[in-house]
Amino acid sequence: MTAKTFQMDGHDVPFEEGQSILAAALAAGSYVPYLCYHAEFKPHGSCKVCTVKVNGRTQASCTTPAREGDVVESNVDELNELRKNLVQFLFTEGNHFCPSCEASGGCALQAVGYELGMTTAHYSPLFPDRPVDASHPDVLLDFNRCILCELCVRASSLVDGKNVFSLSGRGITKHLIVNAESGKLADTTLSVEDKAMSVCPVGVILRKRRGFKAPIGERRYDAHSISEVAVAHPEDEAK
Amino acid sequence: MALNLSAIVARHGGDPSRLVQILRDVMDAEGHVAPPVITALASTLGVSRGQVEGVVGFYSFLDSEPRGKYRVLFSDNITDELSGGHELRQRMLDAFRLELGEVSRDGLVSIGATSCTGLCDQGPAMLVNGRAIARLTPARIGAIASLIRGESPMDQWPDNLFVIDSHIERKDLLLSTPLSPGEAIDAAIARGAAATIDEIARSGLRGRGGAGFGTGQKWAACAAAHGGGPAERYVVCNADEGEPGTFKDRELFAHYTDLVLEGMTVAGFAVGAQKGLIYLRAEYPFLFAPLLAKLEERRRAGLLGRDVRGARGFDFDIELHIGAGAYVCGEESALIESLEGKRGIPRNRPPFPVTHGYKQQPTVVNNVETLAVAALIAKHGADFLRAVGTAKSSGTKVLSVSGDVARPGIYEYPFGVPVARVLEDAGARDTQAVQVGGPSGILLGANELGRRISFEDVPSAGAFMVFDTTRDMLAVVENFTRFFAHESCGFCTPCRVGTTLSAQMMKRLVAGKGSRRDMKDLAKVTQIMKASSHCGLGHTAGNPVIDALAKFRPSFDRKLRSLDVLPTFDLDEALAPAREATARDDAEAHFNEEES
């Protein structure tokens, strides 16, 4: 029996009914850049970095179901330029100082930036005021780096059953909050074993006393680019 | 705590999907939703605290921190701005020595800005504790400031302050065809549900909210959802008229209430719904009580409730929901999220609301005007509508005309009417540009006034804002970019960041601090938003910029510094905190560029 396929950048990509274009592409070894997608959670398509053209129309590939015979463009200049700009938007929006960031080398935002050939954030930085939350005995929250992917929100709600994280605000003031009247992580039920601890693609949710445990040069994206890592381990990417 | 939270929650049946309504009631009682109230609400309703806090944080009219005892919000729409709204706002800020958005130290008053309040035909306008005041003048501002200073309770303020005028300047098919309550419902019942949908489809009626989707097609899809079998179906009337420059729904609800409610009931009968929901924007508080009274009147008359008009098994009632200040909730799936008591984030589609809408049930969402027209079609048949308009746009369009015209107000025309005709009727002179359909619509230049309002040429959700040759179109577009930045829901990266970057770049350009690089970036950012945003808000947010760059390029070029690299860092501005700290503002305390 022949599997159903769609075409991406001139190659046939097999897919199972209901599978998204992104999931099918990654499983077939074709990398599409993304940030808010995670194989274990229902995709919601907010970062838009995985945008592709399906039969000429731009769509987020993580939320678009694959269909037999679709013609998908992904690794083309126009879309890579679009993606690079979206990553630049994210750098512009937050406070991202890679050289002093604990997540550097293991950060998907940084790695996708490299992948897309981004050299500067280009736009005037917004420099938002986002105080860190060091209240929890074992966990530090550095909101400066948050890209609003909602993976921690989803993990805490769907896997941990705790709803530790939520979003508040609107537009450019949208921000991550924790589920406590004090607004402090220490007053939530988060524990270090939670799934929410392991899904942050950037450097917001950090274990205390683990800083630089993995030396620079030996981090997730140091030896292999994110395009190689994502395709080699589609299941545990972003863990 | 004086707040009787359990009474409020009980009034809404302890239903978490009523969260936005519950929070509105808390705001009315307390002036804000304090963190302990959020905690208490979450536990009473059985939802996470973060969810409640997230909803409070999403809507403009919900606050978790105390605002002034008198919460003053000036409408920031361009028509309000051009008729002196900013000067009046400044006058009031000066009177209380406040900065925009600030609360006075004694907690008496806060003065802020809000998006278009839908009073563009009688601006400048403001909201005080949610109540609308139009036709602001220096004298009115003075009077209001005195009332606030005297801490006069708002129900003792002079009634004339709250009078909302009505300017229906031109009536056509919709506004001039009388309909007695029940007539359209009777006709629909006599015709049968399926035949009513066919009749609507045959009339060529298309959604009047902007997108222009076939109404008959929408109703048919809803009726057929889940195999056409029994399901809870809903009819939602989208009265979240948030597009700046639009106020037609305000007038339709004020003067054609029965027609709109009749249309909803016809839709309910046609698709097999038992419940209708009206999502009315919070900016129209003067409509709430009359609307509730009208619903009650129709219940008593057997036009709502069990066995409507004696039709056995046709049970249909209508519930009123009030928004809380979020333009994005005009998008139908965001509106449904809001109806369910959540943050107004547009859903991923498909599935569409016709199959998975309110509470995941088949739902028809129609604009106010669409429903009113549908009632007339039910009574008079498809040809009644087809006789008027153009091939692909049957019927008429109600326009909200404002800006530089002698007679702002409501004008109804058959589709196909040239823009110039509307301008002539409204008494426009020396027109430089017309923004049709609001900021997300089309900006027409003076050489395009022969174009026609229709789905084939210039579609419009109803806004029609006129700018004469004395206006700075750059400032107009800057206002629009500010609007979108304020109203982006923030879900997706391109719109969340792109709207803010556009607004910043436009602000720099208007201030004469822009560079060619800003122009290039502006074009790029709008293109990114158009290509990759999650919903219509992001797709259209760049429209005014794109149109202005194409049609009013000299206005931009005049303001440009002939530099490729821009000075984002302003030395003089950087000295401002030092000037404030030392209470100096003399020449020596300023950085003079020429000397450097």
C-alpha cells in the first residue's frame, strides 16, 4: 500500500491522516523552523515561524493538516526571510542577551536565529521591564527571555494538572503569569519534576544551582545545528 | 469587603462561561477586580486563578488595580482627534494635573484614552465610568471637571450630558421598509425552515460586517452541521461594532431593535437554534436598558420564548452579553471565545463556527445589519433584495459617515453608489481622502472618488471617514497604527510585534524623526503581518500604511530626514529626566543640535 503524500520543495513527503504538514515533514527528515510547536502537545500556531506556502497560500505548517497532493514550499528565500524577520521580532520584543544567558547554546530562539542567518535584531529593541522571579527555592523565572510560546502553560495544565502558568495582558503587553495571588512562583505548586520544567525552548524556566552544568561548547545546539537536532530527534526536541 | 461576590456569581448561575459578565459586574460594584477577588472568583467558579487573571488582563475595561473613582476615557479615534479631542483631553489633564493614564493621588479621577467609542458623528466623545458623553466642548469639559471635583454621584449629573443624538440622513430599502413585530417570523414559519434558508441564499445577501460571506450559505452549513441532527445550535448577533468610524449598529439597535431581533429569531427558526446571543460592545451603555426592555416586551408578546408565534416546538430566546473593550472580539471566533468567558483570541479555523462555534456547537454569527436585512427578506422574499444593488452585491449598505463633512450621520444607499455621491450628500468639500471600511479597509485618494461601494469594487463594513485637504494624512495613518497596536490580541508574533513596530515608526515619521530606513522597514513589517498573521486583524493592520505609502508618498517624503540611518537615540529627549529632576526647562538645559 502506498502512503499518502504531499510535495514539499520538490520532494514527496508521506503523512498519516490528520498529521500536520510540520509533523510529517520533520518525521520525513525535512526541517521546517519552528519555536512554539512541541510534538507532545496540540499545536496552536502562535509563533508563525513554521509558516510555509500551501498551494501558494501562507499557512502555519504546525496547524495545517497535510492533504494528499498539496504543493508546499518551505525552504525558499521568501519564507526564510519572513521567518528571520519573525525571529528578529521576538528578539526585539524581549530582552535577549545571549552572551550572559544560561540557556545560550541550548536555546531554540538563538539556534533558529543562527539557522536563518540572523546577525542582528534589526529593529529598535523595545526593552520591556520584566522583573525576574527568584522566589521559588529551586526555580528561577527570567521573564525577559519569554517568547510566549505557551509550552509551559500547556505542559502545566495538560500534563502536570496544575495550571501553574497562564497568560495575561494583550498585544505587546501580553505576558506570562503564575497562578498565585502574590504573583510569585514560590506560592504555586510547581515542583522540579513537573513537565512544565522541561519544555521552555529559551531561558525562562531555570533550575537553581544548575547554572552552567553543561559547559558552553557542549550544549544541545553546539555540536549540531537545530535543523539537524530537530530532524534527528523529532520526539524529544525542546525537552 | 463590601463587595457581595456570591450575589454577583449567583446572578450568573455560577457559570464560568459568564466570566466576562461577572467581571463587568464586579467592576461596576468595586471599580476594579482586586487580586483577592480574582482568587475568590476562581475558586467559586472552579477555574484556575491564572485564567481569571488572564481575562481581567485582556480586556480594556477590566482592571486589577484601582482606577479613579471617576474613570474618564477619551475616545482616541481619528475623527475625535481631528475635532479637537486631544486638546480637550489635555485641558482636562491640566485641570487635574495628571498625565495620560494616571490616577490622581487622592484616587478621585483617572484620565486615559480608549479606542473609538462609536460616536464619530458627534465627537469628540468620552466615557465616564462607562457612560458615554458626546459633543465635548471646552465648556462641557469644565462642567464635567466641576462635577468630578464636587464628587457628584453620576446619577445626579445633568441628563443632557448623556444625550446621544441620532442622525439618520438617508434611508433606502432597509431603513424605510416598515415591519410589524412577528410578520417576518410568521412568513418564515409559513415558508418552512429549509425554504427560508433557500430564500435568503437566493436573495444574494452577504455579510454586512465586512467579509461578505453568503448568509444563506452560512445558515445552511449550520443547519446541516452534525448531519442536520439534533444539536444545540446558536445564533449570535455580532454587535461588537469596534471598527473606528462605524456607528451604524448603534443606530440600528437604537431605532430598529425589533427588526434586528426579528432577524435573529428568523435565523433561529431557519437553522434550528433555541438560543440567540447578542454580543454588544460596552461602549454603547445607553442601549443596554432599552434593549433588555425590548427583549422582555417580545417575550410577553410571544415573539420569544416557548412555541414562538404559536409554532409548536419552536422555542427561542435571546440573551444579552456585553463586551469589555476589545476590538478583536469583532472577529467571529474571538467573539465566541469571549462569549464563553475567555480571552478573546481568534481560534484556529477550520473547524468554523457553523460546525464548532459557541460551546463547540453549530453557531451562526451574523452582523446586526445582516440580521435586519434577513428579517425583511423573510417577509418580502428574495427578489425584494435582488431588485436593488449590483450583480454580486444585492441590496443596500448602511454607511456611517463622519469626519470633514457638513452632515455626519447614517446614510443608506443601494450597493454600487459612487463614493463621490456620498460625499456630495453629506456635504464634503475639498476632500483629500476617504477611509472606507475603517482602518482595516481601504484609503481612497481624491482621484478615486468615482469608485463604488460594493463587494466588486470597494467593500465596506460601514465606516466612511472623510478627510479634507487641510489634514495631515500621515497623522491619520499614525492614529490607525496606534489603534492596531492597542487592539492586537497578542496571540501571534507578526501582529503582536508588527503592530507595535509600525506604530513606533509612524510616530517617528510624523515627528519628523524618520529615515528612509524607517520607510523600508514599515513596508516590510506590514508585508510580514499580511503574510503570516493569525487572523484578519493582523492581515489588515497594515492596510492604511500600504495605501498611504502608495497614494500619499509626498506626505511621507516631506517629513523624512535625508538619512539612511536613523537617530533613534535623541540626545535632547535623553536629558528630559534630568530637566524634570532639576525643575529646569531653559535653553541651557536643552541639547541644541545646531551648535553641536
